[in-house]
Amino acid sequence: MSNKPRFATRLKEAIGAANPNYSSPDLKTLEARFSSLKGQLGNLVAALSDHYESMVRMNKTRAQVAKAIGDISAESPIYVYAGAPAGTDESDETTVSYASVHNVLASRHEMYTERYLKFVVQYAAEWEKVVVTKITASLKKAEKLRVDLDHYQSKLDNMQHSSRNAVDRGKAVDPNQQERIRRNADKLQNARNEYESFVSALCVLLEEVTGSCWKDLQPLLTKIIQFEHTINADEARFLQNINHALDALEDVARNHGLDVNVAEGPGMSKCRAFDEPAAGGREESNGEFPTSMMSVDDDA
């Protein structure tokens, strides 16, 4: 059968010349809820993807910083604690450098970020794909069934109206017309049954997908928490080794007559003062770092 009558039905509804005879209020409500969830899933996938990319960038810059520190400290008294790779002649088994620790972390983080991509980002992307693809296609099918149902209802109404007008004018009932009315009444009933059955099942699915979306979020959130706990514990375990390098750097500074709390090194200070007049009355920094760069003053 041609789709022309269905197009006419859609066109009349679009311009307000006709209202749908059949429209499920439950489906409309659930469709609105799905539209909201669809946007939220898109935001989730985008956020997780951005977070993955930021971890990749951070891991790359971590290795770059370690290399740059190693290059500058080469052939200096602090090289063994700053840039020496693990297991080199400059370092014994108990000594670790800033660069060696961060190179190990960079390697481990690369493995972790790939797991994050596989088990977190791809899970969310698959969740969005499966739900949006299936529900969108099903809503389109429900709309097609509704249009078919309205079409058969409208066609039957017109045929019955025409038949009643003929009887009112005293004309005999056309047997062929009566047969057409009967066939279209059967088509209408079949269309109604198919529409109601499909929409009923779709509403149940939409209620599960939207009302219980937390059940799909739960395994994702579990993976995220497990990931963050593992990577933070792993990083803390390796970074503890840097404390030995920190103590050693303070010893080197004292052995070379340097103030361990000075804000900047002597090369910077001498460059500032070189060929400059005395800074009479100029306010200067006291040149000291806080005891811990990461400490928080409880009295602040």
C-alpha cells in the first residue's frame, strides 16, 4: 500500500488540521524522561573522554619534566638524586632520583590510563550507544504504528460516514462498500492491537532504562572508584621513595654552604643584582619557602 495516505495524516497533524486519534500519555512522559537521560549520557561520555585525555597529557608531561630536570642536573652533585635513572652506576640500589621515580610512574600510569579507557570510557560509550540506538529506533516504530492506526481509523470513519449519507438519501447499501468497511475494520483492529502491544512493551523498557538508570551506572561507578583507589595507592607507594632524595638534597645543600630554605639559587640572585644600582628602599621578599609547599595553615 502507498505511504501517501500516511503522509497526509502526518501533514494534517503537523499543520494542526487534525489531532492524533491515538496517543499514549505514558509514552509521551517516558519519552521526555528518555530525552533527558540521552543528554546526560552524552555529557557523561564527553566528561570521561576528556578526563582520559587529560590523564594521557599529564602522564606525558610528567615524563618530560623528569627528563628536563635530569638534563640540567647532569654532571652535578645532585644528579644522583635528580636525574639518574634507576640502577645506574651513579646510584646504589637504595637511592632513587626524582626522574627515576617519575619514569616508573609514567610507565605504570600509561597502563592504568589504557585500562581506564577500556573499562570506564568504553563502558559509558557502549551504554549510551545501546540505549540511544534501541530506544530511538523503537520510538520511530511506535510513531509509525500510531500513524498507521490513525490512518485506518480515519479511513473507516470516512467510509462509514459516506455509507450513512447514502442511506439517509434513500439509496440502497452497496454490498461492495460494506465489504470494504468490514476489511478496513479488521485492519483497524489489527493495527490497534499491534500498536497497543508494542507501546506497552516499549513503556516497560523506557521505565527500566530511565527509572532504573542507576543500575547501569552502578558498575561504572564501581570501576571508577576502584581505578582511583588503585592508582592513588600505587602513586603514594612510589612517591614515598622521593623522601630519601629530599633528605639527600638537603645534605648536599648544607655541604656546599647553601641555605636549604632559600627561595632561589645564587645564580638567579647574582643575575638580578648584576650591573644594577642598589635597591634602596625597595621591598624584598624574605626569600624563604614555607616549611612544606603542600601544607595548610589551620589558623589561616
